[in-house]
Amino acid sequence: MPIIVNLDVMMAKRKMSLNELSEKVDLTLSNLSILKTGKAKAVRFSTLESICKALNCQPGDILEFVD
């Protein structure tokens, strides 16, 4: 898939664990893990917004298009 999810990179830069992020964005660990591993088929803008707020980043820091 040409969309790469760099959530783990941003979490590492912010020194935030999956558990911590899960609590801040109110997502289950399993749903966040699916997104983190790139297995998600879609992501809601509201979820992306919550993640960006929690990690203090832009959507482009998390999602990348590679042709």
C-alpha cells in the first residue's frame, strides 16, 4: 500500500507509549495498534485530529504517500 503510517516514529520522538496515547485519544489499544502497524483500511479525521493533538504534530508527520 502506498500510504505509510509513521505513528511509531512520532510516538518515539515524543517518548510516548502506546498505552499513554491510547488513554489520551480515547482509542482501544487494539485499534491504535492496527493503525500503528499500517493494517488499518481507513482513519477518521476526528481520530487523526486527536492523535495530532496528543503528539503535537501535523497529519503529514504521521501519514506519508510513497509511490
